[in-house]
Amino acid sequence: MTVRVACLGDSLTRAQFSVDYLDLLERRHPPGDVRLARFGVNGDLAHNLLQRLDAVVTNPPDVITVLIGTNDARASLADYPVDQAMKRKRLPERPSAGWFQQCLGAVVARLRAETDATIGLLSLPVLGQQLDGAAAQASQAYSRMVAEVAATHEVAYLPLHERQTEELRRADPLPIPYREVTPAAVVGVLVQHAVLRRSLDTIARRRGLVLTTDQIHQNSRGAALVAEVIDAGLLTRST
């Protein structure tokens, strides 16, 4: 029997700037065993995801994964352009930890009320690769909130942040300072990838990055860990 999986999230799920973890997840199973649906929108915060659940609950899947919060965590950092993000994403209030937790809880509550799907919340991928840096610490703090929401609503918690932290500790990467990604930097990655035909992994390697292309979006190693924790936490018991 084919298991239908809906993957909800932001640009990491949209996979225009990241290696596609949905593709890697599908490859972990025999053809036809899983059918994946993508619900990722670039730049989304938990509030934005809450506004677009109709498309998910209208045709409920068997399994739902939620990978959201990276942009909420970024908004807590000193150099993040919060005012621009509020305008671009039409946010009714300034992003905050409490609002993130509230919105994520509302997402899970609606999915539980209107579907019979098995639901899994992923903790955030590590921001940057300096584990003692402000960006990584923010992604850890927001991951703790994800765990709290999962426990409160009795859904699965998928420890992506913990898994990536282990990987970074093993790799002992260069201590590259975190820099907030600008629109120009995103375009630069697209030019290298689409015009110069450099793979996302080549871009990451040239920058000395272990799991990402730009300290946020995932390379193959980072995306493989996303697929791994989803598979281990949800699909091995469903397929």
C-alpha cells in the first residue's frame, strides 16, 4: 500500500535553494511505497503556514511532516531585517518566540482535528556551523519549543537539530561566522547553480560549509539528515 506523505514547511521544503530532502526521502523506499506532496513556501514563518492548511486538510494524507521555524529563529537575531520580513510576509505582529510556539500549536491542533494523519514535527536544522554562536543557539532554543509543542499535542518529535549537531561535532568544521543571507546572496547561489552549473555541494565545499550552502539552506549532507529523521521517526512504522 502506498503511504501518502504531506511535507509542510518553508524554503527548505520548497527546495529551490536547498538539496531536495523529499527526493532523498523517496529514494529510501522502493518505487510506489511512498507518495510525497510538497507544501513549502519560501520565507514562511509558522504564522504563514497556519494560514495555508486548507490545501492539506482538503485531501488528508496518511502522514504529515512539519519543518517550520527557521525563519522565526532568524527573526530573533540582531541582524535580521524584521521590518522587511513583516511587510513581505504580511505578518500581523513582530515575530517572537511566544508567537512562534502559539502558531505552531495552532497548526498541529488543526491538523489533528481535521485529519487522521500521523504527524511529526521536526526540530530546526542548525543555523550556521558554530554551535556556540548566536544563530545556532537560536535554532536550538526554537527546537526546544518544537519539542514542547509536540509533547503538548501528543505528536511525534523528530530530532533533526540534535542529529545535525552530532554531525557537526564529528566534522569539527571551520569556525565560519554566521552571516544573515541577503537577497543578493540568494541570487548569487542561483547564478552559480543554474548558470555556472556548480552543484549545491560544490558551492558548500568552496565556502567551507558542512551541512549547508549558505549557513541556512541544506546541501546533500544536511538534506540527507532531514530524510533520515523523517524515515526513522515516521515512515519505518508506516510502510
